[in-house]
Amino acid sequence: MTETGSTAKSYVHGYSDRETQRLHDQAGSVRELFHHDTTYAGGDRVLEVGCGVGAQTVTLARHSPTATFISFDISRESLRKAQALVRQSNVRNVRFHRANLFVPPFHPETFDHLFVCHVVEHLAEPVAALVCLRDMLRSDGSITLIEGDHGSCYFHPESEESLRAWNCLIEVQARLGGNSLVGRELYPLLTKAGFGEVQVSPRMVYADESRPVQMDAFVNNTIIPMVQGIRSQALEMGLIDEAAFDKGIQDLYELAASKEGAFCYTFFKGTGVK
């Protein structure tokens, strides 16, 4: 997402193999939360925007096996990984393209539906992007938009360092031109982009000792690595010192292992119609 001035200055999470694994862990931990109410009819053409490494693609395609999915991303390496995953999963109703969402290589009014997940947070001009995508929809076509909101996160026990490390994640993304608080803005973004019948629903993830699968999959394997991933950027920007950041990460891991540990985070899912 670095080839147009309308995107953030860089993708905050990077393209490492560890980030690929984190994306798959995250997708697995919230699969039902995101997808239980998203299906498409036979013959529908669905454009998946910013598919990345395919973390959502396989679930989308399996939930709607008679629909056709066109999934695109700007990163060649991410697309290579997504294509490999689809092949390994024996999914046959997906085609991939390399494209920039601000100059999509598709004719207007080509698709019945748009699916956009974890993309808008990385855009400097989200409304402009949604307007561009809206043009790809046929009349009465729909959009599904899913984003997190890092400001919705709270956890126990807290420490000064764990809170500072978490807030570094928010600040780094903001300085790069993104918005990790965008979940709360889905309704105005969709309405400003011209979509009607907009509805937004919160999708909360909660983990404690009684939910060890969520604590491991979402907190240990998704959230903490996401914070760790901006360590060098946070230090370079002077947001925190090395010792404090590392202590914050340690405190988060100890929270996840504690009998008293609890973690809560909210995603938001918005839908609208052209």
C-alpha cells in the first residue's frame, strides 16, 4: 500500500513471514465472529479488496461456494502467498489480481458485492477509496466493511509500560498516515462515500482463563505480536525507550498467562448498499 499518495506512508505491520502467520492466527481466532452472517448467492461476483495473504479469502469462498470471488492486493508477495493458500485449501472459486484500489483494473458496475477487511485503517483517504470502490458495484450491490479499533482495547492487569507499548501502536500508525481507531468511524465513512442502508455492529473479542483458546490464539498469537511488530518504529520515532517497550511486551505476555488476566477488544462490521 505504498504506490499512491492516497494510502498511508507504509504498511505498519510489514510483510514478514511472522506477520503472515499473525494474520492467519488472527483470522482463525475471529472467523465465526466476522463471517457467520456473511454469505453470497450463487452466481454473485464478489470483489475482495486488499486480500493480503488470503487470511480471509478461504473462509469467504468456502462460505459461498457458488459465488465467484475476485481478490486483489498491491503486494506481489502477499498475492503469491494467498494463491498458494487457496491451492492448498482446494478452493476453486477465487481469482487473483494485482491492483491498486485507487486505480482498479475493473469496469464500473462489475460486481454484486464488495468485501473489505482490515484495509481502511491503512488509508490516508478512506472516503475517497470507498467512493472509488462504490463505482465497481452494480445498482443495489452491497459492501461489507470490517475494521478494528485499537482504542476499544482494555486489559487487566495493566502496567504503565504495557499501556505505553499499546499506545505506541496507535501513534505509529497515525504518524504513518493510517488510523487504527477507524472502527468507530465506519458509519460516517460509509455514508459519506454514498452508501445507503448503512448498519454497523460491534464484534467483541473477550479472553480470560476460562477461554484459553481465545487467550492463546487472539492475545498471544495475534495482539502481542502486532504490538511487537512496531518496536523499531516506536523507538526510531522517540515514542518510548527500549527498556519500557520490552517491559510492556513482557507484561502483556504475563497477563495472558495469569489466572487473573483478562483482555477485551472490539471490531466493527459495517454494511451498506449502493
